[in-house]
Amino acid sequence: MDCRPRSEICPTTAVRSAKIVIAGGFGVGKTTFVASVSEVPTLHMDEPITQASDGVDDLAGAPQKSTTTVGIDFGRIHINDELALYLFGTPGQTRFRPLWKNLTEGALGALVLADSRNLDASHEHLALLEEHGTPYAVALNRFADAPEYPRQEIRQALDLAPETPLTECDARVGSSGYQALISLVAYLADRHHRNLERRP
């Protein structure tokens, strides 16, 4: 049980809150992202990677990784004085797909982290969000050894709709992650306004 004052968990100025899912493939930086942007100590459900995962999880893209998320990463950030975002980071491995579905329920939107070294790892996460009708933005997490591709080629590789935001971030830097979240929130707000305009 969290014994901190309620004002630390959800300041009294926040009159609106939204659930945002941080999705993406294994080792793409979701845990790091949530930790770097969260205003409160984050909840991490990590476990050591053991030999039991051999042949089950593809560790080729992150050979130095020693732990993996087996539940969720959770954090919170204020976009402005009135709006708080509750961030739910998903585990990356396909075997956790049922948990991806559960975490997507009730989400206002999702930010999908992608790695240009392995864009294919994003497809299953994007497909699930499409299946659930969850709007999303994509942020390329820039790794030092990641190849550079023209933005349009990345959009084509990920099969993104023209209106889907595609941005870049450094998951280790809170201000960079914050800007990626801003791009998602701006997209969600624009979608909301357009939907209102279509109503008779």
C-alpha cells in the first residue's frame, strides 16, 4: 500500500487523467522511458533473464540485457496543471500478448517505441492497437549504433497512416520523452476535435 499523501500521487490541481500505454518490442527502452519521464517513483515488475527463456525470447537485439519486464512499468506525468497521464509500460515479448490486451483496455492512446535496428519487432504491437481501435503515435528511440533512414521509409516500413505521428526520442532523457508524449497528446486532442465536428 502506498502511504504517501494523495497530493503526491495525484496533485489536487489535476482534474483530468488519462491512461497511456507505452508499447514496443523487447529491449526497445520502455522501462527506461517510463522511469525517465515519471514524476513519481516508478513501479517496475522486472525479473532476471534466465536460461529458461532460451528458444522462447529473441534476445538478439539486446544481448547485454539481464532483466525483463514480466508485468508492467507504471509512472505518472503531468502534461499541464490539469491533465495527468498514467503511463503503463508493457512487456515486450510476444508470450505476454494477453497482458498487452489487458493493458490496452481503457487506454486513451498509446506511444509505441520503435528501434530502427529492428522495425519488424513493432508490427505485432501496432497490429494489436489497430485491432483494439486504440490511437497511437510512434517514437523512434535513438540508439548509438542504430542506422539512419529517411522518415518516409520508416513510415512505409511500419505501414503508418499519413496522420499517425512519427517522432524521435532518447528514452534516457526525460525532456525528450516528454516531447514524444506531447506529440501523442496533441494527436489525440486533434482526433477528438475532428470527431466532434463530424457529429450532426
